[in-house]
Amino acid sequence: MLDYPEKSPIFYRDMTRGYPIMDRGEGVYIFDEQGNRYLDAAGGIAVVNIGHGVGEIAEAAAKQAKRLAFAYSGTGTSRPQMDLAKKLAARAPKGMGEVKVFFCCGGSEATETALKLARQYYLAKGQGGKYKFVSRWQGYHGNTIGALSITGRTQWREPFLPLLLGFPHICAPICYRCPLGKTYPECGVQCAWELERVLDVEGAEAVAGFMAEPIIGTSATAVAPPPEYYSIIRSICDEHDILMVSDEVITGLGRTGKNFGIDHWDVAPDIITTGKALSGGYAPLAAVIVSEKVWRTFWDKSEVFYHGHTYVGHTLSCAIGDAVQGYIQKHNLIQRSAEMGELLLKKLQGLLDLPYVGEVRGKGMLLGVELVKDKETKEPFPRETGFADRIAHRAMELGVIVIPGVQGTAPGLAGDHLQISPPFIFDEEDGALLTEVLRRAILEIGEDLTG
């Protein structure tokens, strides 16, 4: 049975389709009310890491809910918040020093927190002229107005342009379709040096921070930059006294096979935002990890951070997050994400023999499949054909959930890709089913469009 928007009391984001009513989850599978089973190869949307229906997480939630579900952060703290903060601090890149953690409800809130934190950091230092933030086209940092201002997902920005702040963007490091028309390594990683050019135009004295996803999420699924990229970015930020913010809402806490995505480049940011895998989908929860350099400025200047929400450090959510992170440690799931991610990447690379698959990429359990009309020229299907959407729809009919990219990596928002971000407990049998279904769906839809 489907729930249709015109009959439902729910205001669905997409009013043109029906929604299966999901009933329960078990491991890597979700079941709807009709008993249909779906392999959750999307992990919800890079959220579900330990799997669905883990009993000990439910038990931890019930135990905490009976004891204390909510304590307002302006009144006091709680043991779950303290315990979870300690776990995150232990995993932060060593170059951040002795970190502190601010908890909120979701990735957009985390972005807003990071922006306001950076602004107040410079006010505390007596550098009130620093207020701009630089990010990348194709990057995604959230849907609230501030977060959307720094986001580079053009399609989602356009309706709200009159409301957005005028933050500058640089090109994304997409080697498959280089926006600068260059080829690595002869390019000298010019995409990173674009930050220097923008600082020259905007005035480095006006820029407070640079924000990027270490590995791009759904806007250009699983695109990772060249090895030198983040060390160049870090050096530019240091030279001009700019805070480097790593958006790890998708890539953090094991999704890419390391504690944080930025760890693949051995670079330490000044601020980390993270969410999704923090609570594994068992509660809304996100966090901002603050380097010692930043928080000590507030301490030294006796500054108050003028920011907060009702559910900052929500007691029950933090208890659930603590249980999820404990479960990950207990079962060594970050290592499993790295190892299974390599195996799954190899399986998906088998799809490269299809005429419509141009690239398979990613790290750990964040993988992407780039779809094309012509492999030689990398020409995409026309945007109006909705190639990725149709493949994802067909895959779901065949019992597998993947996420279609919302905009492409080709000029003019064209191009199609699929996001593969399953739970860390995925195994080789699950990978075989995923690959088999994708092969069938890609061929069916591709031949339908070209035939």
C-alpha cells in the first residue's frame, strides 16, 4: 500500500508520487506494511551504520527515557552528553588539540553553529571585519538559510536566492569532469589554488572560514580530491588566518573507513561538523567538534557563545548516540567499513563494462556510480530524462534502495550519479545482490532511453 500526497495529512516534499509505508527494519533490510523487503544500500541516506533494529540500542534508549529524557542545556548538563563528548574527542584528529563538542539535532544546525562559532571567534579576537565564508560548488551543507548560503547545490539554492547571503564559492575538485578543463597531475591541483584567487578578490581580511566536505556527498556522490588538495587548502587557510571547517555530516564516524573523512589526507581542521552516523538513525543528533585554538579564545576572553537551540545536548539523543558509538567500537565497525568498502567498490567496478557507467568511485561505505550516455565523450543524458531517478525507482521495484544524485557533475547541472552508502554491516552477499540489481536497472533504463 502506498500513501498518496493528495489523500495524506503529511506534507510530502515530492507531491507527485506515492510512498510505501515502511513498517520495520532488520539488519540491512527495511520492510513495508505489505511485507515487501528492501535492501537498504543507501543506509537511509548515509545515516544507518550499525543496521536496523539493534536491540541493545532500543534498550539503552528505554533505560535513559525512564531516567531522564530531557535537561535544558541552559540549566545543566547530563552524563550521556558528557560520555558521548568524550568518545568524539578521542576520535578527533590529533592536530586539533584538546577538543570540545557542541551537540545539536541535525546537519543544518551543525553548519549554522559552525558559521556562528567562527564569526564569534574573530569578534573575540578583535577582528570583526571577518564575516564571509568560502565553500565549493557541488558542496552540500544543509537547508536552513545560512547553511544554504554556503551550500553549492545550485538547484536547491535557486528558489531562495533573494534570501541567501552572498558567500563566494570555488569549483569542486572533480577530476572526472574537471571544471577548469585540466588534467591531474599536470594541473598542479589548480582547483585548490582557486581559494587563493577568491581571497584576492574578496579580501582575505573579510573571510572567516572555508567549509568543504572531505568527500563530496549526494551532490556529486563520493568524489574525492587529489592527494595534495587538503594540504594546499590548509596552508592557504593558515597563511590568511582563516578557519578550516570540515563538513563530516556524511563522511564522519566511520562512513569512509576512518574516524573522519579528512583523516585520509592527514590534515587537521579547526572545526568539524558531523551527524548522521553519530546516532545511526536511532535519534536526531549532530555535533560540532571545536579545536583547542578556537575554544581557548572564548575561554581566554571570557566570551559567551551566543547560540543555542531547545534541544542542544538532548539527553535521550546523546544516550542513544553514546550507545551507537559504543556498539561501533565493540564490533570494530569502522574497520569493517574500510574492508567491506574495498570489496564493494571492486564489485561495483564490475559495472564499468556497461555502456552507461562512466566511473565508480569512493572510500569505505560512501561510494558513487557516475552515469553517462556516451562513455568516450562523458556526455550525460539530457537532464529532463531523469536517468538516475528512473534507475533508483526501478532498483526499488527490484528490492534495493539507492539514492539518485540531485544534480550532476557536468556543465549546466547535467549528469547523473547514484549514491551507495549502506550500513557498515553489509556483507559480500548483500554486495552481490546490489550489483546484480543495479546492472539490470541500468541496462533496462539505458536501453529504454536509447532504443
